[in-house]
Amino acid sequence: MSKPINDTPGPQHHGSLRSYIIGFSLSIALTVQAYLLVTTNAISGAGLMYTILALAIVQLFVQLFFFLHLDKATRTSWNLLAFIFMVTVVCIVAFGSLWIMQNLDYHMNPAETDTHIQQEERITR
Amino acid sequence: MKSLNLTPLPDVTSDKTVLGFWIYLMTDLVLFATLFATYAVLQGNTNGGSGSRELFSLPFVLTETLILLTSSFTCGLAMLAAQKRDKAQLIFWMVVTAFLGLTFLGMEISEFSMLVQEGNNWQRSGFLSAFFTLVGTHGLHISVGLLWIGVLVFKTVKDGLSDGLLKRFVLLSLFWHLLDIVWIFIFTIVYLMGAA
């Protein structure tokens, strides 16, 4: 509660009507865009996956900026540091799990283990 | 602003209570990340049952998403009213937010009960266990948020708008916005990617 909120320009951490409307419109546009890409089959396969995931990540930043006001004024704050730490942990947990499980699938699938060992790793009895 | 000696709303970047709550929210997101990872790993393990393509209705989920997104927006409008110390407008937008949140929760419960009635409950397969855990945890957070809105609105009507209550409204708005962000990822990863 150090700085009073007044009408002079400066950090406004609770946003303005304009910022909420921009954030809301952008979020709707991004959501509907991702939905239409999937329902109209405009692109398919891995390209579609990456595109809709990218749209979700763009929307994450739109909402962080316009709804949660994590912007330039918060650049040096602990909030931002905690957020960056959280993103790091989330990436390690999510991508690490997928990586490990895929690796386990590859090495421990009983039906295919012998084939993998012999053909792909070039190990023979 | 009419009077200059009003205490301002807690500054999101320097208030200790807000920082503490923010750190809780970050750990909450780590919890969701573990559930997302579990879902991503178990997604294909349908144990011979139906997969996400057969089970989910995209137009229904899009409606849910837009309702929650609108509730996040009205929650923002409530915070603008709080900034102006406008008690009537704050209560109005909070009630609208709660109404939209309740509609969202109702749609989610009806989706769950439909799945369970068709025999696709959480005991059916690893995929469905992970699905119900992830989406159910989000629904639980929404329920807690609704209860919180109810308590704060009740206290505001009863005791008037104090600085302590305003601070709690700020924390509530952070909670509600982050639940919306989590839902964007549920919508994308569970529903859109499941149907693609």
C-alpha cells in the first residue's frame, strides 16, 4: 500500500475498463480461433496440435497482462519471480513426465521389447 | 476521486498479503501441472473403452469456456468498481460473476453425470481416471470460489465495504482469473487436442 492510486499516469495495478475489454475480446478471439481450427480441419496432425497449444499460450499471456496486470510495472517484483519459478517447475513436471513415460513405454513394452533391442538398438543375442 | 485520504486498494506488487496469496496460487498451478502431466501420460489408456473423440461434445465445451471467460471479465469489472469504492456496482458484478460461475459448474456436473450414466466413470480406464481428476479438481476450485464470493458479498451487504474486505476481493479476483487460465489449458489439451 505504498503508492496511492490516483488519476495521474503511473502503475495502475487494477487495470482500466479499456484493458479489461481488450483482454476479453482477445481471449474470445483466440478461443474461437482454436475451436474453428479443430472443427473445420483446416490443418491436421502435429501442426494443428502445436498451433492450438500456441494459441493457448498466447491467451495465457493476454490474460496475465490484461486481467492480472503482470506487466512492465511488476518487472522487478517478487510476484514475477514467483511466477517465473512456477513456470520452470511446471515445464519440468509436465515435459519431464511425458519424456520419462515415453522412454519407459519404449523400453518396457513386453510385446515389442525384443524387436526394439534387436532392430533399433542393434543388440543381438 | 472525491476524497484523497481513502486508503488505496492493496497494490498487487508491494502488498505482503497479496504476495503470499500469489505464492499460494503459483503452488496451485504446480498441482494442476502434475494433473495435466498425468492426463497427458494416461490419455491413450482407454482399456478398450471410448476415447476423448467419442465422449466429448465440442460445442458444449466451447459454451462452457465462453461462460467462464465472461465471468473472468465481469470479475474484472467488479474490481474496477472496488477501485472506485462503488459498493452497489461491486456487488452487482460479483453476483453476475457468481451466476456465470454457477452456470459453468452446472454444465460441468451435467457432463460428468452423463458420462457416469453411460458407464464411463472414473473406474472405467486410466484415461477417465485422469480426466475426472483434472477437470474435477478445477470444478472443486470453482466451487470454493463461488462459496468465497457468497461469503464476501454477504459480509459486504451486512457490514459495509471495509478496507479488509476490499483486500479480500482483490485476492478473490486473482484466484478467479487464474482458474480461467487453467480452464483455457483444460479446454485446449483435454477437449480440443482430444478431438483433433
